[in-house]
Amino acid sequence: MIRIQRLTKYFGNFLALDNVSFEAQPGEILALIGPNGSGKSTIMRCIAGLMTPTRGEVIVNGLPAAGKTREWLSYLPQKVSFPESLTGQELVSFYARLRKLPPGMTERAMEISRLNGFAQRPVHEYSAGMLQRLGIAIAVMPDAPIVVMDEPTAGLDADGVCRLRDLLSQMRARRQTVVVSSHALAEVEALADRIAILVKGRLIACEPLHQLRGWLAKRAAMRVRLREPKREACEAVLQAGAISAELIGTDLIVVAGAEKRLEILHALEREGAHIEQFSTEEPTLESLYLGYTREDSHNQSGVAASDRL
Ligand code: ADP
Ligand code: MG
């Protein structure tokens, strides 16, 4: 298992990770989601023992992430890079020797990578998707108890994502502990048992998908087209219980729970607004990030992220 406790990482004066705590259990696929620069890769490097935390602990199967724990772990970096002149087959054999794996393991890795005619070609001839498949195959080959994959879906086509999902199911069945990252919820929601959301180095949620969906539903956006948009409209909807309101051109974008919609429309009418059109929008992870950042600026009391959900 992986246990991260109050992990904090500074790069110079820059706070990249702020008191992050979560756990991943054997047989669990945990997805780490967040916009670019939110600290996903930094967490993964700390788990892989390639980076030391400024403060806090990263425990892998009972030991601090460092030399020994690396033997139990497979790590797929965000950017896979291999010696250009080696072939796919040579690389798979090289990593198998490095991990002292029995010969049969390389065959499965070759099958997973689906390099077909390219197995004997040097990797500089590979497309981004082929390199990613090779990287994934090499990462899953040792059947390590802990598997950390940084943006494994990057560069994969729909078939590749589907096969990755199968691999993850097999890992779950083998009780491996798996952490994958992505900048988009849609990429990994079907793959993961739990989703951890990171914004600006802070963990804002770590929940099973269905709970996260519930939270998202409360933050659905609606778009209200106004004939004569006025700033006061924003104030009125916020007073009526909206989480956020923003005027973009003639459209008022309101994030609010479904049960608040009617009240919000009434408030707009009372304000003298003329509503020309009204539509609701599927809540997205982006609206969640946005909602969070806004709520956060209203709420600096330091309440734990999970208390807000
Ligand atoms: P993500 O993987 O979520 O895109 P990263 O973990 O790569 O985010 O980066 C988080 C933040 O830390 C970014 O602002 C990035 O610029 C910064 N950062 C990451 N690694 C380093 C480093 N080695 N030196 C300085 N800053 C870094
Ligand atoms: Mg990254």
C-alpha cells in the first residue's frame, strides 16, 4: 500500500505540494487528477523515491519511499524516453534482465505493447502512441506490488485506453496497488476506484467516483441569456444561493445546485432582468476546479478539503 502523510514540497520558494495526505490500498486503482502544474508528477516522483519531500512522509509497503521500496515498484514517467537506437524487443529484454524476471514475462510484455512488425525496429521510428504502449508494457511487466503511472493515457488511441483498462482490472484482481494520473477526469473515470483531485498542490477531494459525481451535480452550471445584462444580476443570483456567477457577454454563467435554479431565476426577474434563453450544462471537472478556487478565496478558514465535500 501507499500512505502519503502531510506531504509538502517546495522548489525554492515555490510551494508545489501543500500538506497532501491520502492512501492507496492493495487491489485499488487510485486516479490522481488535476490541471497542469497541480503537482501530480511531483507526488508520483516522491512515491517512486526519485524526489525527497520537503516535509511529510511517503510510505510504500511500510517503508519510507527510497532505495529499498523501489524494488517493489514500477514507475511509468510522464515522458517515456528510451535509448533511441535500441529496438522495442531489446528494451523489453533489457528491463526484464534489470528486474531479474523469468523469460516468459517478456513475451507477455511484447504482446501488451502490440508493436507487431515494429518489435525489431529502433524506437526512434516509433510514434508517440507506440512509445507509450511500450512504456506501459515495460511498467506492468514485473507485476510489481506497487505500480505508479504518470499520465498513462497520453498518446493512446481509444483501443489503447480500452486495453489499459483491461490491464488495470488485472492488476486490481492481483491486489496490486496502483496510482495513475491524468489532467482530465474523462480519461480515467472508467479506470479508477477512487479519484483524488489536486489543485495548486492541494488535495481537494479523494472520493469514489459516484460520490464525486454527487458533488459535481450540486455544482451544475446554467447559462442564462439576458437581453440587457447588468452587473447587478450577478449579485442577485449569489444572494439567491449560487456558488458562483459570471457575466460573459450577454450570458450569465451560474454554478448552483439544481434545487436552487428556480429561486435564482425568480431573483433575476425581481431584479428586472429579461431572460431570453436558459440552458443547463453538464458539470465538468473544470467547473469543479473553478468552483473550488472561488470557494477557496471566500473561505480561507483552513477547513480540511474533505469537510467541504
Ligand atoms: P503536474 O504533473 O500536475 O502537471 P508537476 O508536479 O509537474 O505538475 O509540477 C507542479 C509544479 O511544480 C509546477 O508549477 C512545476 O513547474 C513545478 N515543478 C515541478 N518540478 C520542478 C522542479 N524540478 N523544479 C522546479 N519546479 C518544479
Ligand atoms: Mg505531470
